[in-house]
Amino acid sequence: MSTKNKIILGVSILHFLLVLLVIIKSFGSIVLFDVSIDSVWLIIWCFTFFLPIINLTEIINNRDDWNKYYWIGLLFNILSIIFIIRHYKIDLF
């Protein structure tokens, strides 16, 4: 059970670094629904949606313990969401 939180933290950190890399560098693009996007963004959007949910469910399921790894992973997920919002210039307010 102790390796699960470290694996999720590692995936969250790798996702954050991948977001930074994709923002800086352009990869091969594909056409999906008449919109041209980089193929890496499809993977990033999937991880952006599922990683915070996984971290939150683990935090909720382990209420008795203070799991700093899940909280740090959630922080990296929120940072990557902020960078993606800034990259696509999505206006929330």
C-alpha cells in the first residue's frame, strides 16, 4: 500500500513535466473533428481529467492517515490544470 501513493505521485509529477514540455515544444498534429491538435494533448487531457479524481478518492478513502504524497500529487495536478488553462487562454471569470 505504501508504493501506491508514491506511484501516483510519480505519475502526477511526470504529467506536470509533460505539460510543460508540450507547451514549449510542438509535436506531430492530427485532425480530429476538423480540428488540428497535437497527438500528445489527447493523452494529457485524459490524465488531466483522471489524476485529480484518483488523488481525491485516495484522500477521501484514507481519512485516518495524513498522506502527504496524495496531497502533493493533487497540487501538481492543479498546477498542470492552471498551465493548460493559461495555454489555451480559457477565461474562467
